[in-house]
Amino acid sequence: MPGAATHEIELIERGRGGGTPPPAGGGDDGSGSGGSAEVSRRAYFTGISLGLAAILMFFMALTSAYIVRKGLGGDWRPIQLPRVLWFNTLVLLVSSVTIEIARRKERAAQLAAFRNWWGVTTGLGCLFLLGQVQAWRQLRAAGVFVASNPSSSFFYVLTAAHGAHLVGGILALAYVAARAWPATAGSRITQDTAAELASVYWHFMDGLWVFLFLLLYLGR
């Protein structure tokens, strides 16, 4: 019996010292660094979804105020919208196309073409803002100011609020273009993820402007 016990102890000791240790960071269940990166990616998209939801609620509140105020009293005088707004809308729609072309170039690892198309999108965004400023100038030249009547007040507020949010999108585009991204996917956020987040925000701003433009044009 003592000999058998000694033999079993020797087998246990050999088992402790032998074999291959399990790989660090978990086995093949996806809970290692790849899993952490995936969780990080989901967190970024959850964050931007919450941000866009808050922006949508803000503009829906302005839209509700616009509709209610229009129905109150007889001081609502429709304004003649500047024709440059049609051009601005076309510019922003085209920018949604160019940003998708840039995303496809990035996924195909054609980084030079990606930067070119990304720059075109950024330029179109700046052109849109310049067009909005031109629209305000045309209204002021026609004697239509913020305090002229409720209709003009809402026009300036809605377009200015959208423009301010679009500036945030332009800054995001510039960040993606200017940052020196690592060659590997080991960072917390990769160029592909950052570009996708920026494009989601940009498409949202595009769709939001189309909605506001139709509201201002049809709801006068």
C-alpha cells in the first residue's frame, strides 16, 4: 500500500510539471484580445447611437415647436427661401455618395484613393456651410432677420443648429484624415472603425438636413 501511494504521488507531480500550459488570454472562445477589441467596437457604436438619438430628440422638439407656433395667431408670415438652399442640398447629398466611395476604398486598402475621396467629402461639407451663410446673407439683404417674424426666427434657428452639428461632423472627418493610424489593429479604435463612425454621423446629418429643408419649404 505505501508503495502504491508513493507511485500515485509521483504521477501527480509529473502531471503538474508536464504538458503544455493553456494559452494566455483564454483559449479559443474569443474572450482574449480579439474579444476585447470587439467589445470596444460595440461600445463606440452604442455611444454614437445614443448621441444621434439625443440630436434627433432635440430637432424633433424644434419641429414640434415650429408646427405649434405656426398655428398660433396671425403673425406668421412665410418667407421666400433662398434658391441657394437647393444647391446646398444637392452638395450634401453628393457628399454622402463620396463618403461611401471613400469607405469602399478604405476597405480595399486603397489608402491614397481613400484619402482623396475623404478630402472631397470634407470639402463638400465646407461648401455646404458656405452656402448656408450665403442663404443668410440673401435673407438679410431682403430685410429678413431673426426677429422679423416667427417664421424667419425658426429658419435661422433650425439652419444654425444643423450647421453647428455639421461642423462637428467636419471635425470628425478631419480627425480621421489627419491622425497617424497604427498599421495593426491593436489600438482601441482602428481607422476602419473611426471612418465608419464618421460616415454614420455624416449620413445622419445629410438625412436630417433633407427633413429640415422639406419642413421649411413645404411647411411655410
